[in-house]
Amino acid sequence: MQNQQSQNNNQIANQQTGQLPKVKGPEMNDRDFVNDGLSSCKYLTDSLNIAIREASHEQLYSDYLQILQETHQSCRELYNLMFRKGWYKLEAEEQQKIDQAYTQFSNYSSQFPYH
């Protein structure tokens, strides 16, 4: 993690770059454009997952799968850009809750037919 990254009030984020206006007007700024791109990528990956499951032709399936992989990569790049510029924040979870979830789901593995 970078030096400028901070964790305050359970938030993991970088400081904003300072390029955004203090008062948001109706016009789109850089963050709006990148956020719109990320939202579009998320929608496309959801839709492509459905198309892949329902593709009846093998070549169509392969083409969709390639497009899905490229779209996921684009999503990741947009997310990384937003996070790096401080435009995307994450919530840190308490260690106790993480440990509880790990224990809960680890116990499920005994129910799998192959382990």
C-alpha cells in the first residue's frame, strides 16, 4: 500500500488529488467520467456472464468469454485509477468479523462431496 493511503474510521482510501471542484455543478468532471465507465463495465460483465451461460454455439461462447475477460481487465484498471486518485473508498472490516466468517465458511467445506 502506498504512503499516502490512510485508514480512518474504518475507511481505506488515498487522499483525493485536489482536481475536483468543492461545489459540484451539473457538468461532468474527471471522476464522473471514470465512475461512469466503471459502472458501465460492471453492467457489461454482469450481462456477459448471462450471455456466456446461454451461448449455444461454441465459437460464440469463446468470443464472449474473451470479451468478458477483457471487460474485467478494463474494470480493474478503472477501479485502480479511481482508488489511486482517492475517488474510491473501501470499508475495513473488524478482524473479529473476518475471523467469524472464516470459521463459518471453513466449516462448510466438510459438506463438500470432494475435499
